[in-house]
Amino acid sequence: MDTIRSLRCFVRAVELGSLSAVAREEHTTQPTVSKLMAALERELGVRLLERSTTSLQPTPQGSLFYQRALGVLAEYQEAVAEARGQTDTPAGLIRVNAPAAFGQFRLNALLAAFLEQYPQVDIELILDDRMVDLVKEGVDIALRQGGELPPDAVARLAGVSPRHLVAAPSYLRRRGQPRQPGELADFDYIRFAWLADGDMLTLHSGGKIESVATRGRYRVNHALAIRESLAAGGGIGLCPLWLVQDLLDSGALARVLPEWEGQPQALHLLSPSRRYQPLRARLLLDHLVGHIAQLPGYANAQA
């Protein structure tokens, strides 16, 4: 049995959820992939995959074996590269998951620069605001802003973005300026939909903390739409500076209650907690950590 090929097909079967999809990737037939999986299960003496007419899922033993197989394949790739004298030439696919707005607004340019530097690397970028299971979904690097981090992943802090209250000058001319946080309830407040604390807003000023109730008729589930709404004069919003620094610099937005700010938004890079990580993924992690903190609206962070 071709063990390495069988391991590779098994890993992709778990990630794609389909033997037919694996066969297309391998430029072979679905029966050939099925025979490889059956031979692997016979050799191990355990069932790795549960198959039905509509889905394919790893068994509990298969999920554990999947994590081990990832490490074996990564180590094998490193050994092959070393034997060929290619340890400094990364190649292959990197799967990246990122929040939709950040990926669209800031990440594309960083990934394009990395692809230009490493022509043998491919990147698959999935923009998704949910917290994905890195192992189950075959993600090499995930970017996450704020919130709790999963315990089963390795996290590197890439940058911290302050969050400020902002509005368009046209809106402030029309409605006036709030003089203290409690007055925000008298203004149109644009916020992200599905926030756990709803319309409540916590602001900091030095050692002072104040929670205020806001009032808004417009809630959006995409940060770029919030950015556009604020710039169009729709109201006041609390935004991380990575999203609006350029609009503040140009005067399209202005600070509101400048002595107050929200909790800063940290950006972490997550990778699966496995021992061996492909060179290409390690290099991309270093690339992103080195460049994200230099983006407009980010404070430097220790990786």
C-alpha cells in the first residue's frame, strides 16, 4: 500500500467530506480512492470514516488519526524538501480563514504580496465571521478579532486596534455633538448586528468606565457596510481604527467624544496545535505578523 498517498487521501476526505472530491483532486476515480481508504482501515484495524449516501464523516478514531496524519504528512514534506535542498523554497496550498470585512479590506493586499514573493505557493482564502474548527475544516491559519480564542489552537498576537467613536462631519453639523457619553442615546447609533450586549456600550476614559444605552434604527452584520453608512452621515459608531483610519485622516469622519474610547480590538493569528507545521504556513504567519501591525489603525504588538 502507498501509505503516504493513502494518508493524503484520508486527510482530504475528512476535509472535503467526499471521496469523489478527493478523486477529482488526485485525478483518479472514486473507486480507486475507496480502495485506498479500505486498505488503510484494514491495515490499522479500525474504521476511520462513516459513509452514507449523502455524507462522509470521520469516526472518533478517525478524527484522532486525522490530527496525527496531518503531522506525519507535514514532516514527510519537510523531509522531502530537505533531501532535495528545497528547505528554503516553500510550495503547496495554504488555507486561510478570516473575518469578511478584514479579509476584503486589508488582507487581500498582504496575501498578494506573499504570493508574489513565493511563486510556488497557492492560497485559498475563506472569508467567514464564524469561529471555524481549524482541524475539521483543514484551515492552516485563521485570523480572529477580539473575543475568546479556542483552547485547541496556537495563537499569535498580530496587532491591536483602538476603537473610537466616529461620525461624518455633515451628521455632526446637522445633529450637534454629544458632550458626554450619556447623551449618545439622543443620536443615531449604528452598530454591528448580533452583539451580545445589544444597544449597551461600554466606554473608557483614563481610569473611568461608563456603560451607556444607545439608540439606533440601523444594525448591520458587515463592518464595511457600517463604514460606508457612517461616511454617508448615517450616525455615530464605535469602530476599530483599522476600519476607519483613512477616513479620519481625510476628514470624511471625525472623532466623537475624543476623550472616550471602547475596548481595543486585538487581532490574533490561529494555527492548529500540531507539532509539525509546513514551512509555507510558518512563513505566511511570520509575514502577516510582520505586516499587520504596520497597517493604518494598528498599534505594534509583540508576536
